Amino acid sequence: MVLLREVTTADWPLWRDARLAALADSPEAFKASLADWPHGGEERWRARLAAPGSYGVVALLDGRAVGMAAGLVVADGAHELRSVWVGPRARGRGVGDRLIAAVEAWAVRSGAGSLRLGVIPGNTPAIALYSRHGFTPAGRPGGLLPGGRTRELLMVKALGAGTA
Ligand SMILES: CC(C)(COP(=O)(O)OP(=O)(O)OC[C@H]1O[C@@H](n2cnc3c(N)ncnc32)[C@H](O)[C@@H]1OP(=O)(O)O)[C@@H](O)C(=O)NCCC(=O)NCCS
């Protein structure tokens, strides 16, 4: 059975393992690359989890990380869904649904009026998952992707009574 665990700074090794597994498994899905993150670097991993307005949840199967998702309040005050990953061993079992629901619940608890995300255009499984959860294109361009030619697709979901 896949269990979800909300992480604290003390869980930084678990978060590191999940993030490195995600970047190794699906490099095409993320703006960050494996080379951006040190394999050790306790301080940097802890700092990521301790950042104000930061939330993390990991999916565990037999004690090993098989999925993750993050929430982050960014500079303009928006709440963002980030770093969504479900490993091949756990796909197609609703784990992505549960991870998104956890981040959405965090955003609602934090008083957010909406949750947004950036996805690489062409990432069909991810876009299908987000659309199923009520995210729609924000109608303005997302951040530039490495290489500087394409931009992320920005999607947003309004959060209100009955949407959490
Ligand atoms: C996007 C992602 C989180 C979805 O995982 P998930 O929650 O298990 O997916 P779903 O439950 O929505 O799966 C629905 C169906 O699509 C299939 N599917 C899921 N991800 C798939 C993928 N990457 N490639 C092909 N098929 C996929 C599932 O097997 C399932 O098929 P089924 O209905 O026949 O069983 C996962 O594919 C993933 O982590 N991909 C790599 C990282 C990524 O793209 N992250 C998003 C960054 S914005």
C-alpha cells in the first residue's frame, strides 16, 4: 500500500532520495536537472524544506520513496504546485491524485485563493492529471525553459468552498 508522508526538515534524506529519483527517472519533465542538486549537501536540502511557505509530501511503498509533490509560496505571493513525480512502480494507482490533493489541502489551509503550476508542454500524462483536477491554462506564458526557446504551460486552479 502506498502511504503519504508530509515531510519536515528532519526528513531531508527522504526528500533528497525522492527528488534525486525523480530527476533521474524523468529528466525531461523538470526544469531542474540532476546536476543542479548535490547528492549530499544536507544544508541545502534542509534549507529547501525549511523555506517559509514550503510544503512537501512523499509517497512511500515498502518504506521507499515512489512519489513526491511540493508546495511553495513564491515571490509574488502565489501558491505553486511543484516537483510532482510518481515513479514507474507506482503509476496508474491514483498516487498522483493523492499527492495533488495533499498540496491543494495545504494551499487551502494557507488561505490561498488559487494554486498554479508550470508544466512542460507535451507532458501529456501530467497535463491530463492536472486537467482532471480542475487546473486550466492560465492564458499567459509560463517561465522560460532551459535553452530559452520554449516556455512552460502555466495552469491554475481556483480554490474555494468545496474545491479542496
Ligand atoms: C505525471 C505523473 C505524476 C502521473 O502519474 P500517476 O498519478 O500515476 O498517473 P495517473 O494515475 O494519472 O495515470 C493514469 C494513466 O496514465 C498512465 N500513465 C501515468 N503516467 C504515465 C507516463 N509518464 N507515461 C505513460 N503513461 C502514464 C498510468 O499508467 C495510467 O494508466 P491506466 O489508466 O491504464 O492504469 C507521472 O507520470 C510522472 O511522475 N511522470 C514523470 C514526472 C512528471 O511528468 N511530473 C510532472 C511534472 S509537471
